Amino acid sequence: MPAVEVAPQAQAADPFRALKQAAKQVNKAVFPDGFKTTGQHPPLYDQLYPYSAFPKHITGTTVWRPEEYSSNPERWVHHFSAAEIASFSRAADAFIASPSHTLTGINKANFPLDASLEALMSAMRKEMLNGKGFCLYKGFPVQEWGNHKSAVAYMGLGAHIGYPVSQNGRGHILGHVKDLGEDSTQIDKVRIYRTNARQFFHADDSDVVGLLCIAKAEEGGESDIASIHHVWNILQAERPDVAELLTQPIWYFDRKGEVSQGEDPYIRTSVFYLETPDPSDPAREQRVYCKWDPYFVRSLSRFSDAGIIPPLSPAQDEAARLLEATCERVKLHMVLDVGDIQFVSNSHTLHARTAYRDFGPDSGMPRRHLMRLWLAVPQSEGGWRLPFWDADEKKRGGIQVDDTPPVARLDAD
């Protein structure tokens, strides 16, 4: 099936050549692991497929219903054993003791794990990329270890799944989900993870997102996830017109000012994609991939009011609402306790968070605090085949503003 026709300017000689070269020529004094986050970019429009090429029904392990897991925690929850915690502890202590190691340069080689734990991480990684797309680990002793050792152990664990990418324009490869008192109604400026507001179903700009719970809220802040392939099947059965609209590259996503020199402040793209063909196996399935965040779609009035981009049409507005409502119908709810680590795929699941309220200032209790990782898995290492120029870059996706260096702070700022 041919890809979507595009304008002549999109078919010019590789417009991303300079970006590809820059990704391979980084200053290790700035990027210690030798790789720079590639950042947000528009898709390769000539690699997008029309709705007629999409499957009408998806089967397999990526399609799941919440009842399959809500009463069967053993299928998705793993309690770290004493031996596994000891392995993480040894690796973290050794990393901290080495004067040549920095958190921004952590990787599998300088954070080795015992063979049994490495096997567990490998199995989880496969399940994350090609299976149900989520898991919950319990028992990280964050209160005993403190923020520094907890961050090292957590980032070291993450390095066995993918490459940590920058999560904002300030280069945070270790993010912090915490209410900093910012105004959640200013959605064209504020990132919602820095507030206590509800986060609607969305996917982050990475292959996998991880959350380590350091402190809980007094109320709320609970997680929901949904199988986007199950959602797709429902849309196919009930509203194929909406499914078709979501495959069209007519959706604009805000970049909220986190833009490198010469880039547009928004990206035109679609919500559902097909994977690109596998050059080594042309018969291999091209899976349905979803890229969505309503906060980044509904924050563009400053451009649409000026006539720079079109506003959301009534049909698009309905599609956005229906996508959220369908995720609500099929969501799996979970509560993260202190020391829990949640990993979620951003390719075939969407996740959300309820609004929350922190303990009062006189309670002596800390504010809700989650350490966050965005992890990239390039195409050549098992990641999904995506229609973007950076599909096979180590640190594909994420948010990168010019040459902003990576940082790994131990608390929110």
C-alpha cells in the first residue's frame, strides 16, 4: 500500500542530513555517554499510510482488557527479592564510588547487574516493547537509600531497558513529577507534570516511561493505563470515521516554547501511524502506533487565532473527546506506593493520572514526588519502526533544545 501523497517540498533531498550528522558528532564533555537526545520532529510524511492500509482488527498480546490483570497482579507486578535489591545496591554503591561516573553518563556497561537480574530486565524489556506494555515493580528501599542512591539505582535499572533522553528544554534526563505550584490552566506554557492537575490519557515522547514513587500524595495521584490496540478495535467497531480522522496528518501538537533554533513552534502530524516496513523482512507485520497528548493539541489557540494554523474542527474535537472516553472505558487502575516503579510503553498504551492533593504544610509529610525516566529504544535494538528521521538513533525522541546539556538533579527545580 503506498504511503500518503505529500507536498513537493516534503520530498526534497534529505532535509534531516544535518541533524543526523549532529546526532553522531557530540562533545563527550557535554554528553558523557556520547549520545545526544534527538528531540521532537515532524514525521516523514511520505512514510505515513492512509487509513485503508490500517488493520480493521488487531489481535495478540498488545490487546488486553483491564479485567485480565486487575484480579491477577501476579501477571504484571513483581516484588523485588532481597537478593535483587542487594544486586541493585552493590551496583549503585560501586557507581557512586567511582570518580569517573556521572548520572548523565550512566549505561549498562558502568551499571552491571547480576546475571539473574539482567535476565529479568531483558524479559521485561521484551514484554514492554512487544507484549502488554506495562509492569509494576515493588520494594525499592527509597527511604533507606535516600534520593541519591535511589536515583542511581533507578537510572541504572532504566539503562538496561533503553537510553535516557531529555524530558524538557532544560535537559532533565531524570525528571521529577511534583507540584511546583504552577498554573495548570496555562496549558500553552506549563507542563502538567509540574502541577497537581489531572493528566488525561497520553503518550510521552519516548519509547518507555518509568516512574519511581518517592512520596505519595494525601489523596489522588493514581495511575490509569489503556491498551491503545484495544481502543483501536473499539473505534473500528463503533466509530470508524473517528479512527480514520485520527490517522490523518492534520493534527497540530504544541512544543510549548521548547524549540531549537530554526524549528517551528508546533508539529503537524497524525495520532495513529503504521510502522514502516522491516527492510529485512518485508512480510513482517506493520503495527499500529499512537502518539497523543490532548494538552499539547488544545494549547495552540495563540497560533490558530492568528490564522497561522487551522483550529480544531468540530469533528476533531469530537474525536479527541471520544479517544479519551474510550480509554476511560478500558483502563486498568493502579496505585503507586512508596518504592514502586511503574514502566509503561508509549507505543501501544496510553496512560493518565488523577488529580491529587498533597499533605498540608503543617503535617510534616513530604509532597508527592515521582522520579521519571524517558527511555529510547532504537529500531536496530528492538524498538518500533517509526516514520521519523531518527528512528534508529540511540536517543530518539525526547525534548532537546539546541545543545542544552543533560542534567540529572535529585529533586524538582
